[in-house]
Amino acid sequence: MELKIIEILSTLVEDHALAGLFIASFLASTVLPIGSEAYVVLLISKGFSILPVIMVASIGNYMGACTTYYIGIKGRQDVIEKYFSISDEQLKKTDRLFARYGSFLLLFTWIPIIGDAITATGGILKLDFRIFSFYVFIGKTARYTALAYLTAETLMFFQ
């Protein structure tokens, strides 16, 4: 029975791998406290091509960040606190970080716990969307590239 379940899950992952990665990456950057990193590692370890994995994960994660940014722009503090578990204090801390480091802070929206606060604050501050997009996409792509490279190197080392 367990072997059958593993076989079914394996088939699902292989048949819908990139769509599943996109969804996981999107949700990881919005309301669900999940990580998409394990999915990236899984796909690379199953032999999926690295470039599509990096791009799909980056685009999904970027689009999730755009959702959080949009909620921030609309000033929906109630939604941010309730669904993103970002407190008013976290937003104030992030606001101070923006005052100190500027838009470069957006390179770090992928960091757990503070990444969503950075993204939401970017929206609340009504940062130019082009600047937001540039830094967020670069940061998220760099993270997935590093993860993919480390995964591929580790797999080669153990073969």
C-alpha cells in the first residue's frame, strides 16, 4: 500500500512538475508559510533541466510577491496582518530598513519571516512597480540559481 502511494505521488510530481513548482513558489511568496526550495531540490534530483526549474520557481515566487505588493498598495493592513501574519511592528521595522537601505532591500524578499514584510512595505510605501519588479525578480532568481547550483553540485559529488 505505501509503495503504491509513493508511486502515485512520484507520477504526479513527474507529470505536473513545473505546474506544481509554479503553484508552490507562488503560494510560498503569499499567504502560506511553505517553502518551495524542497520542490526545486526534488525536481533537480529527478533530472529535470535546471534552467526551466529556476525560471518557473522565480516567476511563480515573483508573482506571489506582486500579489503581496498589490495588497500593500491598496492599504489593506487588515489583510496583511490576518493572512500574512505580519504585525504592525514588523511593518514599522521594515519601514525603517527601507529608510536606511532604500530599494536595495527588495533583493531580500526571499528571506523567511521578513521577506513578506519587505514586500508588503514596498507596496505600502507605493514604491515604483518597475523598481520593485527589478529588485524582487533579481533577488528571487539569484536565490533559486544558488539553490539549483548547490543541489546539482551536491548530486554530482555523491554520484
